[in-house]
Amino acid sequence: MPAVSVLLCLSTCPDRATADRIADALVGEGLAACVTLLPGARSVYRWEGRVERGEEVQLLIKTTRAAFAALRERLCALHPYEVPELVACDLVDGLPAYLDWIVRETAGPAS
């Protein structure tokens, strides 16, 4: 396992164009190593006292704890929802080479 904490973050977007724009920004800016887009998600949620339903695109964002604060700020700036979903789960195990790759891709510019 890498010494740096690796996270899997979840977020949803209202459509593919928004999901593409957010994924491109997060990966392009080095805040995420990879963002997987899963179209066809159907969400049922309570918002302002009413049960709502909607088609969404689920984002699976791979990053590190060190990059998370900047990722959160950027996602909120780009996202059209008033309160976008963003939850982070610690990855407790995985293929070491893959986890190391996430760390390298989110470490910022090489010195």
C-alpha cells in the first residue's frame, strides 16, 4: 500500500455533458487520476420536502486525501447542483501498482 491515503469519491451529474466537463477538469488539473462515468443511474432522493427521481451520470473519482480539498472546491465550482453529491471512501486495499499510479497522478507537477 502507498504511504498516501487513496480515496474513491462518488458524485452524480445531471447529464453526460456535465459529467464529461467535470471529469476532464479534475483529471486535467491533476486533482484525480481517473474518473469513471457510469451513465443511466436512477436516483430517488428527498429534496426540499419532496421525493424526487432523476436520471443521472454517476462519477467514480480516484484521488488522494492530499488532493481532496482542492478537488472538492473545484467540483463545487463546476457543478450545476445547489448541493452536489460528494462522498469519499478510504481505499483500504487494492493492486499496489494501481494505487501508486493514483498517488503519482495526483501529486502535482514534478519537482
